[in-house]
Amino acid sequence: MTLHVQFVTLGMMCAGGLSLGGLFDVYRVLAGQLKIPGWVKSVLDLVYWFVGTLLVFALLYESNWGEVRPFIFLGLGIGIIFYFLLFSRPTVWVIKLIIRVIVGTVRFLRRMVVILIFKPVVILYRVLVIILGFLLATAMFLYKIVIQLCHPVWKLLMWLLRPLGKWIRFPVPAWMKKSGQSVANFVRWFFWPF
């Protein structure tokens, strides 16, 4: 392995250490902000180390075809220390800012949906129920008035047609008389209290 390849490998491992530090901060801040349970944290730990291992081996393969040397761990350590000394606080601040912006945007959108869609639908439903209730009450009131006004006319018509019933006799089957009596009783029960 040439000296040039070794310096490239060291630089790539320093970049890998920086990346591992950044991934760790992203993972740490998200886990703290989302308040996830302990077993999920264990799964996320495994995912972090799996992604970190893949990243390091991909960088190692690109720089020196996957040969593991002691200075590789030195490069990773230098990158991680350099990251935590210089970039950790700004990265954590930016991640928290992004989380706040996303949470604020989601709350704003949810509030807009409630204000612009749900509340008008609820108000429209209530107004429609009030209007339909008023129309139904008006229709029932008019119906009762019409029934009460027609009742004397019905009695008069029945009184006038009573003599015709004596002259015109049609043979009516018993089942028809019985069902007619049932319908008459139902109609009388439904309309008579007025």
C-alpha cells in the first residue's frame, strides 16, 4: 500500500468519523425528542451501528479496497473527536430547529384543516338541521291545520252520502271488510286526536 493510498484512507476514515458523529447526534436528538420506549431505543441502537458499519466499510473499500490497518481506527477516532469538538452543538441546534419547524408546520396545517374544513362542515350541518327542523315543524303544523279544517267537510260528506249507501249495495267479501276495518281503525287512530 502506497503512502498516497494510506493518506487517502486516513482522510476517508476521518470523514467516516465525522459522519458517525453526525449520525449519532441525529439519532440521539430524535430519540430524545420523540420520547420513544426503551425497546425501540435498543432496536434503533442496532440500526445505528449497522448503518455506521456499512458506511465505514464502504469508505474503506473505496479508499484502499477494504484492507484494515491500525491507522484506520486512528482516522475514525480523529474524525469523531473533531466532530464532537467543533460540529456537535451546531448540528444538535439545527436538528432541533428542523424538528420545531416540522412540528410547527404540522400543527399549523392541522389547525388550518380544522378551521377551513371541519368547522364549516359542522356549522353547515347544524344550520341544515335547524332549517330542516323548522321546515318539518312548519309542515306538521300546516298538516294538523289542514286535517282539522277537512274534518268537518269529511263529516258533512259522509252525512250527505249516507242515503246513497242504503240504495246501492255491493257484495263485499268478508276479508275485504276486515282489512278495510283495520285500515279505517289505523287512520282513525293516526288522525283522530286532532
